[in-house]
Amino acid sequence: MNTHFLKQKKTYWIAGGILLAFAFLIRVKFVFYEHPPKAYLFSDMEGWANMAKDFLRGKYDSFHFFRPIGFTLWVALMQTLGGWFVFNFFQVLLGTSTLALMWRGSARLWSEPLALFVLLVATFHVPFILLSGFVMAGTLFGFLIASLFYLLVRWNGCERKRHAFAMGILFTIAFYVKGHLAFFFPLWALWRKKFQPIAFALLGIAVIASIHLLFSWKIYDQPRIGGENGGLAFVEGKCPEKTNIDSYGRLFLSPVHWQLGERKEKRWNHSFLDGKAFMREGLTCIQKDPWVLIKSFRYVWFLFGGNELWPPNVTPFKTLSRWYSQFYLWLFLPPLILGIFVSIQNRKKYGFLLAIAFSEPILAWVMFAEMRYRVPFDVVYIPLAIFGWSRIYRYIEQRIKPLNSDDATES
């Protein structure tokens, strides 16, 4: 029996290795030849590249802290190590490593067959591939979420103090790359409910936050604890004006509102860097129209449908992106909902996974969202969807077995 088990496991590892090799080659072809990030520097992508360039030149602009500064520093590091070739290589490496972590995390949490299906889907998951061809934080952020997912599975949700401390560090690094994991920690803490792991996780968070504070103070002479774009995002989600212009004349209109034709303009007396002022403006909009709290649930839907994946929708791959979005919507969203529902029934086992899964939808309701914000979280949504499909298969199998037994009896 043990020999059979080992042979079976070896087969899954060989199949997984083949899929990972294929995934690596697909991403090499796409990132280096079909869609090199350097050739698509516009809008946000141009902004990231320019901020990294300014940083390397010693031009320390406070606007570098409009978004979390982690990705700016990552791009600057890649440019220092070898320019666009190194950046492209790490896009490929991080993308493939994300798949490996999804695969092995799913195998530990569920089973080798289910994990292989997760890897198969993730290998050909079009948004993963398309977004790797841009200078955007999604690929790096997705890798960090996958690392968090794998380690939480391996460490049983971080019961031990050293594991909780390491998790706090990893969570905060991810937060400083892209702030969309903001609600993960409070959700994890509510699930964990033990003082020591939570305290040591907070200690890990404090270590990285302190480094960020000292870095911004030393380099920029402006001690900051994080990015400031949360205020503008809050206004975007809660105020009727979607084209926002700050006191310096900087304009921001998100792709989802452009696609929806919601382009009403407003000029503010605040800089986009004044996140607290924009938070107050957002609260004022809620006071004027409390119904917006209900209407904001549309942004949870926008994570999955109702808009197009930007920026691939303005590239030669727009048709592929549109068709795959429909494929995802109908074949993965229903089993994803089922997978989440089943996981809620066993919160003791899956609580940490639900903390990751619910982090983005909650943030979408609080702020605003569009389809590209979901993609890094497909690191956990795809396994949950495959888990949902496995439950559907099990249900059908159980319904068919009695029928087969009756047929055998009659014969």
C-alpha cells in the first residue's frame, strides 16, 4: 500500500513539474517576446517606471507615497540589477513560483488530485499571463499572497509564536506592495482568537512598519506609515464625482468608471497626498446619500463582472481577455461561491483561507473595485473554485451510485 501511494504521489509530482515547466515557457514567450512590459508604458505603468527612475536618480518626490511604495522600490531594484531583462525575468519567475505555491498549498490542504487541477487551471489562467506583461504590482503581490497561503497551510494557520511573527512580517511586506490585503489581519485575528499568536503577528507588523517609517523619514524627510491613496479610493467609491482633480491639477479617473461612463468631474482643495482630508470628504458624501452604502456592493460584483480587465482590454489581447472573463464568470464564480460556503461550515480548518478570500471583497465595498483588483486573489479563488467543483462532483457521484446499485439488482 505504501509503495502504491509513493508511486501515485511521484506521478502527481511529475505531472506538476511538467505543467510548471510549460507555465514557465508560456510566460517567457509572453513577457519577453509577445508583450514586453517596456513596450507598454502608459498611465499607471509609466508612473511606476518614472517613480523608480526618479528614486534611482536621487529625486525623492513625496508623491512616491501616494500608493504603497513597495512596488516602486521593487522596480528600482530590478533596474539596478540589470534593467528590463531582469524585470522581465522576475515577472516570469514570480508568476511561475506563484503557481508552485498554489499547487503545493492546495495539496497540503486538500489532496494531490485536486491540487493538480488547481495547477492546471492556474497554468493557463489568462489574467495571470496578461498582467505579467505590464509594469504593475499584481504579479509580485500575487506571489506574496501565494506565499502567505502556502505558509498558513503549512503552519496550520500560525499557531506558534515564531510562525505568527513571520506571518506578520510577510503580511506587512505585501501590504506595502499593494494595500488590498488590509482586512486580512483583522479577519485572521478574529479567527485565531488566541492572544499570543496575535501579539507576535502584531510584533512582526510593527517591525516592518517601523522600517517603513524610518526609511521615509531618512530618505524623504517625511515620516510615513503607509500610502495615501486610500482617501481618494474612498471618495471614488462613495462620492458621485468619479473624475477627481486635486489642488495641484493632478487628475485621476479609474478605468471602471470610464467604462461605465461615470465621468462627472470635481476639483478639490486638497492634494491627493492628504488622505485624511479625502476620507473626511468621503464620509460627507455618505452623510448626504446613505444609500451609497448599499450601492457600493456593486463593486464586489465588479471584481468578477460588469467591466473589462484593464489594461489588457486596450491591447492586442483584448478579445482573449474578454472571452476568458466570461469563461471565468460562468465556470468559476458559482463553484467559488460554493467552495466558500462549504469552507464557512468548517471555519476551524479554513478560517485563514477565508480571511484572505474575504479581504478583497470587503475592501471593494469600503472603497471601490474593478476586475484587475481580483486577479492577485485568484491565488486563493481558483483553489476554492476547484474545491467547489470537487464537492459538486462528489454530490453527483453519490446520487448516481444508488441508481447503479438498483440497475445491478434488477439485472
